[in-house]
Amino acid sequence: MKKPLRKSQTIKNTKEMSNFKPAKKVLLKNASIIDGQNDYKSTFDLLIIDGKIKEMKPEIVSSSEFDGKIFDLSNKLLLPGFLDMHVHFREPGREDEETILSGARAAMTGGFTAVCTMPNTQPVTDNREIVEFIRDEISNHLISIYPVAAITRGQKGDELVEMAELIDAGVVAFSDDGKSVANSLVLRRAMEYARMFDVPIIEHCEDAGLAAGGAMHEGFVSTNLGMPGIPSIAEDVVVARNIQLAEYTKSKIHIAHISSAGAVELVRRAKEKNIQVTAEAAPHHFTLTDETIRSFDANFKMNPPLRSQKHIEAIVAGLKDGTIDAIATDHAPHSIEEKQVEFAAAPFGIIGLETAIGLIIKQLIKPGILNWNQAVEKLSINPYRIIGIPAPQIKERGIANLTIIDPEAKWKVNKDELCSKSRNTPFDGWEFKGNVIGVFNNCFYSLGEKQK
């Protein structure tokens, strides 16, 4: 007679998944799997040993002598681990705003098992030493980091970095994020070199001249408030140029944090011509409009800026029809002192790792714009494809790179309880239904266990 299964641990809805433990032997029971690639009709049990899925069956009978952790995932969703391909962790240089480790904790809490860190650190991530520092800082950790290096030295826009050396150090893409490469010849050369290594160029698309002095989206609200505006065409003209260069050089261009209706349409047309262009959208750009700026709260100040309703509708349509490949947070921490100033003087940027899944469920999944398989494509499959790394799959003998969602968990954002070192979120006090309760990666796991 088979011995009864030892009672499973209760999974708690918590925002405190800062600690992680070795996944030496873990049994996940009754998991509903959504991996964007297979149609699993029933629930599955997964036996994870040393970070790998040893067995995956509708039922794995385990005796009370099982010496690992057992978790009951009844009514929970088991998804491939999320990759946020656009975060700013501020280290080196501004560790008061975010460190690599505090950013990793925020990522873990938000359901991301991997992130791509942007290069606008102090000093700029434009050489092997800084790339190796970032990778060493996060070694032997649940969260994987894939560094993005600058396109030009010091992000000054003129002299290209040593791309081959940086790729050898572990870089997966190049970007002068925070600004566009204004010199089209320099960008052309960067694309040509990047094509040799089959890596993408990631562009923050903004014409600096058209955007000069702007603090918010240029439109009715900015005029009404007497606030200097950033017109949507400042984004559109650079997107158009970058697509033309990608077509000419036959290289990969990725449009960061797309925010304008014009840019979405340009990407849509480029894809129809089979140009190698991809794009990402941030949750705040499919959630908030420039009407929020009437509060003069600098936590609503970001770049690209929050735009009008027609632009939100274009972003949502682009996500639905596949024009926009990925959802990325553009997590951009800033200190309280920097944000608590006059709106025009405050820096651009908000934190977003820990609120992303709540917004995705609320704005996209609940209204039926995306289903869970499509959300997995935007959060895992496509981001990995863009940076040229195989996406995690939930399969027997595969690596346990997993994100676990409780679709019924109700929670409220409290900025003072977030894992990020910064508090610049516009979503403080927002209530959501559906939350991350666990992640697995790199032979570690964190699953609803209170921080000690």
C-alpha cells in the first residue's frame, strides 16, 4: 500500500520573496501549465532536482519519506520565467537609488527570473571591466543578468565601443539608452558591426532637438498646464530613421519603450516588409495618460512621456496584433529627494518591476486583449528570442526556470514595502487581482516564503 503524500506547504501571497533557497529537491503538485508553446489539458506534478525538471506527469506519487519541499499549486499558473529586457539598476555609481542586488530582489518579487541591465551607469557600461563587475556581483544568484553595453564610449554618440570584446565579456545587445545616437553614420556602423555578431541594437528613439526642454507629452494637457511638451513626432522620426538603417544594413533594430501611435504604425509596416525590427512597450504606456500630469506629481514623469488616449489605444492594438513583441518595465529608480521637486526639474523615470504583472493582468488579460499564452510570449519567449538566448520551456529534463502566478490573489501596492531601494512609483495604493507567488531559476527557488 502506497504511503500518503506528505501535507503540502501553504503558499502565501506575499511581496517579500527576497530570500531564495537551493532547489535541491522540490515537488510541485497540481500545476496548471501555460508555456506559450504547448496546450496542456490537465494539471501536472513536477519533480525538480538540482534545478532541473526530473519528472513531469499528471501525478507523481511521493511517499512521506520524500525529503524535499512540497508545494501545492492547485489553482495556480506555472509559466516560463519572465525576462525584463529593459531595467536600470544604477550600480555602479548610484547605489543610493538601486544596487544590482536590490534590483534583483525587486525582479524576483515581480516574477522576473532574468533582466537586461541598461548601460547608463556611472561610469557608463562601455568596457569589459564594468560588464564583468556586473556579472560577478550577481553570480550564484536566482536572478540572471544579461548586460547591455553602450553603443558609443561614454554614450557621447561619436566613438563606437569595442563590440567584440564586450560580447566576449557577456553583453547581449548595445544601446545608448536614455538618448538616441544622433549621428546616423555612427549608428549605421554600429548596426553593421552588430550584424556580424547577430546581436540587436536597442534604440531609445527621440530626436533631441524636437524634444529639447520638454517635460511631458505635447498636446492639449501640456498646453492647458503651460508645461513644455515633447511631441510624439520626436519619437516617430527617429523610429523611421532606424528602420531605414536596419533595412539598408540588414541588421536587427529593437525599439525601446515604444509610446506613440506613429511609431507603432511604422513598426507594423516594417514587419510587413520583413525588416528585422522588434519593439517593446512598458506597462505605464498602456495604462496611464498625460491627464495624470495634472497632479504635478513627478512620479508620473517619464521618458518617453505618458501620452494621450489615442496613443494608449495604439500601444494596446500593437500588443494585440503582435506588432509589439515584448513587455518591458524600463525600471528606473530615483531618490525621493530628486523626485520631490518642481515637476519640470525632476528626473524622468519610474520603478516598475514589482507592479508589472498586476498591470498586465488588469489592463491586458482581464479585458481579453491578451490571453495567458500571449502574455508569456511578451514576457518570456520573445524577449529571449530578441537577445538571442533560448527561452525557457516547461518540459521533462528541462531547466526549472519558472514563474508562478496566483490569479486570484488580491493585493495593494504599498511603496514603502517594495523591494526596490527607490519609491518612485505612480501606482502606490493601486489594488490588483493576480500576483506572483514564486520563481525558480539557476538551481534556486523563492516561493511565497516570508523574508527573515
